[in-house]
Amino acid sequence: MSFGNVRAERKAIEATYEDSCDIIREMENETGNITRAKWQTVYKNIECALSTGNNPTNQTETVNNIQYNSKIFLAPEIQINPGDKIAVNRLGKKELLFESAGEAAVYETHQEIMVKRSDWA
């Protein structure tokens, strides 16, 4: 179902993309008779937008445990699988690593991927 000019709507949405990302997927890799899972980049330098919202951290006296959920917006034709890792280059300045959490919500104009970030500062 469309509410208007899909091409114009998509162009307007993509004009807000200020980040880029790489999609990293765990894939089977055969070496001789041995099959192992290996993380491989399947998409590189994809334009996207990261929406961080309210991101609480778990600060203690000794450690800053970073854990929060975010949403990534990108083109609908990019295949994102649950569990994929997404390395976001934020505003061309900082790389943040996220893990996709569940299935992407795909629309004609874009898709939305719920992601989670866990790290130590």
C-alpha cells in the first residue's frame, strides 16, 4: 500500500541519512573437510541513519557498561538477517558496532532494524 509518490518519499527519507554502515554476517566457510562459521562483510558502505533515542548506561565505580537499543534506517533492498552485526560509521567520525535484534520492518521506501549495542567504556 502506498500513500503517495514512493520515489519522492524514498528520496526525502534518504536525504536524512547521515551515516554509513557495513553488514557483517556469520557464514559457513569450508576449508578441506572442515566447515567453520566465520564473520564476513556482506555489504559495505551502505548509507543509513542511526536513531539512538534515550540510551542509559550501567555505570559503576569501576566500570561503565554500555548497553542500549537503537534503530537503523536504510534502503529496503538490503537483506538484514536476525543476528547480523552492523558496524555504523556515525557522522564519519566514530564507528559503533551493533547486533540486529529480530526481523527488519521493511517498507517500500525504507526499512527499520532494531539493534542493540553492548560495550565497555
